[in-house]
Amino acid sequence: MLSWLAQETSQNPPVSAKPGMQVALNEMCTCLWAADSWVGMLAHADMFFTEEEQLHKEMVGSIFLSMYISLAGRSLNLRERYWRTRPKFHLLDHCIHERRNSRLNPDVNSTCMDEDWVKRVMRTKKGTHKRTASEQSLRRWILGLGPKMVDALNKLR
């Protein structure tokens, strides 16, 4: 979806008669391009970045963040809503600006799925007694483990 939207807005840029809105539309197009380029590079890179990939990660990621923050500030000032979602900024900032000697691709050990899992576990814990909450969370997790193991084994065969 992101790739399609970035391509569509680059081939058919949105136009506005209002100069202020045109600046916002241009920033949105840049933001979409940067997000698509950054996510695409992470998804297709190996476990360890080359020097060029590391530079791409930092430069294009910084462009995305600056455009996103600029648009967020503009939308707050105008009391308009540009986006329905927000990226996980703390994780995103680490992914963009972290410079490890190993040049490890942050996509390899992304925690987004873990954070979503914690949210689901917390829902289960809220619905159980505090003495049995940990046990109930593990039981619920184990119930889903069997089918996942079968699927994984079938893929290996």
C-alpha cells in the first residue's frame, strides 16, 4: 500500500489553490516517498548493512522524521488532522539514528510484534485475578502455540 501511494503521488502530485496547503501536500509526498524508500530498503537488505545502506537508513529516515514532525506541527496549528496513525517514535528514532559497528539491520530484530503481544497479554491479565494472571496468560499463549508449530513444520517439509 505504501509503495503504491508513494508512486501514485510522485506520478500525479496533489495540487491545491492555497499556497500553504500546497506546501503541506508537497511535504506529504516527500514523507510518503521517504517512508517507502526507508521501509523498502530495510525489508530488502541483508542482516548487516553495507556502508551505503547504513547511510541511506540514516539520511532517508531523517528526511521522513523531519517531514512528519513538520506536518504534525502544521496540523496542530491549523487544528486539522492529516494522519490517522502515528509511528512508534521511540523505536523509529533508534532505528534511524543508531549506528552500531556491526551495522545490524533493525528490521531483523524489530519489536513491533512484541509490543503488540504485550498489549494482548495485558488485556488477558486485566480480565483475570492477579494471583492467576501470569498462569492464565501462559495458558492462553500455549493454546495458540500448537497450530503455529504445525504450520511451521509443514512449511519445512
